[in-house]
Amino acid sequence: MSVLSRLTSTACALVALTGLARADALTDAVVDQHILPTYERLATETAEFATLTESDCAPTSEAVRTAWGEAFDAWVAASHLRFGPSEADNRAFAIAFWPDSRSKTPKALRGLLLDSDPVVNTPEDFATASVAVRGFYALEYLFYDPAYADLASPDYACAVVKAVAQDLSQNSAAILTDWQEEYAEKLRHPDERYRSDEEAHQELFKALNTGLEILGDMRIGRPLGTFDNPRPNRAEVRRSGRSLRHLELQLDSLRQLALLLSDGDAELSQHLTQVFDKADRHAANLADDPSFAGVSDPQHRFLLETLQQDVRAIKDIAALDLGPRLGVEAGFNALDGD
Amino acid sequence: MKTPLLTGAALLALTAGTTAAFAASKAEVLTNYANIAEAKYEDSLITAKALQAAVDALVAEPSAENLEAAKHAWLAARVPYQQTEVYRFGNAIVDDWEGKVNAWPLDEGLIDYVDASYGGATDENAAAALNVIANPEFSLSGKAIDASDITPELLGETLHEADGVEANVATGYHAIEFLLWGQDLNGTEHGAGDRAWTDYAAGDDCTNGNCDRRGAYLKAATDLLVSDLEWITAQWAEDGEARETVLSDENAGITTILTGMGSLSYGEQAGERMRLGLMLNDPEEEHDCFSDNTHNSHYYDGLGIQNVYLGEYVRVNGEVVSGPALADLVEAADAELNAELTGKLSTTMMKLGRIKTAAEAGFSYDQMLAQGSEAGEALVMGGVDALVDQTRSIERAVAVLDLSDVAIEGSDSLDNPTAVFQ
């Protein structure tokens, strides 16, 4: 080993040691205050929904729809955490297959209902079904789109609701268990999956960016389309009128993560708080158009465009201030393709 | 804001100075990267011209043999083209152009007749079943279109991405693929599209109507593919815009290579093209669904990632283009990481090779996507997992090469951080 490289490795070791205390605190804070509580809530809400469907599973039941909505809220708050346990066994896709740019969910659900496909009879079989008929979004069609109301017998529709609710609960429980039993440890004490605290931080930073991309480019960007070609039909969960609600829930969750990542940097926290506050105010302006039907009208469209700019401003702060502060790159995520 | 950047640049210059004796320079690596791009696109052009000749022969003298010859030419043309895909992400000039030649998936009912099971117009696409070949006149987005002459201009400027819908793919490899093979109606059973040569026959032999217009469409689409490939090849030649851009800023150029490798590996190939089809059990999610050539598409995409990293490409005539590579830069910065990444790229090729060999032996890619096919799922997920794993090491390469000032440069907000609050 040359003198030069020995010096270099000593320097690296020093950096690693001095970085350790702060790094652990940051990772611990995000895991304990953000990730675990978010997944605990998802597991609890989906379990409650599944339990309810044992006795009440009619797609028209208000109690069923409310329980579905509460569980869905919990998912939206977790929807940016696309790494580790949520990706194993395609759990996140099975919980929430969206965006569905090729209309797979309506097609597959229609087929399922028309055939009264016995795949819903056991959880083991249902776990092999297309992700397009599993999860929250398939139930939204079943609950809120009249075209699906009479395709199958009430008994079969009930069986679908039960199967999806159970599947949601199982996947959510599996994600939480994996986090509790092994994955939190992998982040806290980097070894193989993450080699250093920096790599752990990068994963958490990437989750923030992923969430901001889902929010700005998909939840907002898809219905916006272009000025000449707005796409109100592409608004997420427009059938249940939950589109705006999802934006607000995701903003709340991402604010929590961003502030934890800014880790006591008062100036950065203040900037982030300012832009998130502004985004919340602009979201509130959309209260009379909760499913973004107004994107074709320039006056209404402007409100959603403004909110998209807010999200991009938050992304800029993440790229320019937060990333460099953490000493990490943006990295790659699942949204990098087309 | 200038001072810290200069400091960063000065530090980088020092680092480069200490390693220069041991490693290739960034400029050399970028030149070889551009040389390989030029060779790959030129090979794509050469094989597309062979396809063009085969299509001309089919249209002039329709026969089963000439249709088979055109199919073979198409399959050969895919080999170099798929290896270029690693240039797409990161090189804006390629990404902006790419949709014309390789857009996918498509609502093929826009182009020609389809089976009744295809359905009609959808919420997402009003033109999904337009059938241009059967209709010399139609309206699109409320505008009357005269399609009596099927020309490259009609396809490229009017029909492609008509109505702002990406699934309206009127041009490129997959439009041609559909015209040669037809719809694959076998679901997740074995078998590709089975278009009869008589779809191009003259007079009473013509099946499914409008054979002359079908031939005209096929020829226009192939001519357009050739001219589009001529254009991109020129961009990578000496003084071409793509080459100049990559060479103009060393750190940005190296970042471009890594961005292409990582984005194709993870979001695009592992996610959009492989895992999604498996999760949906949907053969329409096959990349080359008409020809059942998907195993090769995946394989050559993976090979393109590997040969860009290693800086070595085997041309369609067997010649080798090689030179200083990104692997050399990583080796100089962190030899262990280079071994790790090189090993993972090899593992990916082995896993994609398994999919390819199984498909060639008769277990086709659409069968692998069938619900409950454990063997198929294991094969496809083997490729997905390897691609995701190599992406982690690509991220590590980004970190050890210390290119971080690049992402910050070029941002509008750099000189005025408060701008983002306005």
C-alpha cells in the first residue's frame, strides 16, 4: 500500500467516525418518527377495514367506504416510501396500482366481475392475480363507478371487497413486520445493503424526491396535461372525489420527512416550512374543485398550476440545499423511465 | 456563488492530476463513448436499410418468402438498435428524438384492422381504433384529415402521437413490427402475430382489404425509420451536436453516461418493461409483443449498458470499437467498486441470457408472464433483481467519481436561491 493511499484511507476512516454520531441521529429520527409510525398506521387501518368486511362487505355500504377511505389515507401518507419492504413481492404495486396509463384496472376488473373469477376465493390465489384488480384503486371503481355496479352478483362483489381488503391488510402487515424485524436495522447500522450512513441518507433523500415527483408530475401533472389538451379524466381518484385530499395528505407527509432531513438546520427548516405553508394555502384554494374537473377552464387550471410550481420549488430546495447538506446525490428511482 | 465552485473545480483538477498517470482521462472516455454511439447508430442505420430493401421487395412482389425476409431483416435491425438505448437517458438530443423510432406500447388499431377483442376508442385514446389503412379520410381532434396518400410526412407529422396521446404510435420499429407480424392473439400462450402475406397481395388475392394502402404504410414507415436514423447518426459524427454536447463538459459528460446506465437499468427496463408485465400478467406489456422478440430486446438493452461501461462494442460486421472506459475511471477511484459493478453487469447478462435462451428454446416471453407461471416469474424477476442491484453500484460510482457540482450547475436557482420562493 502506498503512502498516499494509506493517508487516504485514514482520512476516510476519520470522516466516517466523525460522521457517525450525527448520521445515526438523522436516520433514527426518520425511521422512528416518520417511517415506522406511517406504516403502523397503514397496518392498523387496513386491518380494521379487513375486519369490517367480515361482517359488512357491500360496495354500497357507507361503513365499508369510510373504512376504505381511512385506510387509503394511510397509504397516501406512505406512498413515497418506495424502497425496501414496500418493493418486496410487489407489495406497493398490489396495494396501489397507479398511475394506470393504459387503463388496465377497469379492463381487468370488468373481466373479473363478468367471469365471477374464483381467484377471489382464497388469499393465496388472490395474491397471484394481476395487480390491476388488487388494491385501493380497483375498489374505487367498484364503489364509485356505476358501470361496475351490476356486472356481478351482490355476493360476488362482496367477495371481491373482502379479498381486496384482506390482501391490503396482509401486504401492509408484511411491510411493517419487515421494517420492524430487519429493515430499520439495515438503515440504522449500514453494512451490506447500505454501506455507509451516506447511503442510508441517500435512500431517505430519494424517498422525498420520489414523493415530490409523484405529487408534481403525476397527482397534479396528469390531470393538467397541456393547456390545449387538459386531461380531467386522468385525475387520480376523481370518481370518489378524493383527488385534492390526496395532494394535501401527501404534502403533510412529505413536509414531515423534509423537516426531519433538514435536521435542525434552522434556516433550511424555515425555508421548507415557508414553501410547504404556501403549497397548503394554494391547495385550500382548490376546495370547490376537489376532483380537478376544472382543469379545462383557464381560471381553475391556474390554481392547480400554481400548486405544481410550489411542489417544484420544494424540489429545488431539496436539490440545492438539502442534498448538498446531506452530501448525497439525487440517485435513481423507479420513475426514471418514460 | 462563484468562489465555492472555483474551489470545487480546483480541487477536482488536483484530484485529476494525481490520478492522471494511472487512469484514462475523462476526455478520452467521452470520446470513446461518442465513438461507440456513432458505431451503434450507424449499425442501426445499415440494418434499417437492409430492412428497407426487404420491404421494397415485399411491396413490389408480395409473397410468403418476401414477408419472411422482411421479418428477418427487422429482427436483425433490432440487435444494434437496442444496444443504443443506454444513450437515451441523459442525452437530451437522443431522448427527444427516440419517440419517433421506438415508441411503445401502441394502440395498433390506429394503423390497421384489429381483432374484435381489441375494442374501440377508450377514455385515454379517442383514435385507438381509427384504422388509417382502411380510411383515406377521417377526422382527428375535430379536424378533417386527407390520408389518401400515405406518406412519411402524414405518419410523422399528423398521425404520430395524434391528439397528444402517446399510444398513438404511427412510426418506428413497433409500427413496422405490427405491419409485418400483425396482432399476437395467443395471449400468454406460445405464438407470435400471424399476419398472412396476402395482406399485401394484389387484386383478388388481397386479404383484409386495402392491401395497396397497407403496403404504402409499411413503406412510408420504413423510409421514415431510415431517415430518422440517418439524422441521429450524423449527430454523433465528428462535429455532430450529440458528440459536441457530451465532449463540451467533462463532468457533465461522465454524468450523462451514468444517468443513461442507471435510468435504463432501473426505472425503464427493470420497472416499466419487465416487472410491470409480470405483475399484470399481461402479454400486451411485452416490449416486442407482435414478433415475440421481447427476450432479445431485454438482452440487447442490458448488453448496451454493459458495453458502454466497459467501453467496447462489437459491430454488426464483427469489428470492435473500443477504448478508455468509464470502468477505468472507477477503477482508479475505487478498484473494489469497479470489480463490484463489472461483476453485477455480468450477472445481469447471465440472467437476461437465461430469459433469452429459454425463449429461443420455446418458452416464449409471453408464457413467462402467465398467471401462476412460477418458472417464468423466476426468470423475469432474476433479470429485474439483477438490474436493480447493478443500479445501486452505479449510484456508488456516481458518488466516488465526485461529479456533484454538475447537478448544481445549470440550475436556474443557483445564483439566486431566493428565486424559488417567488
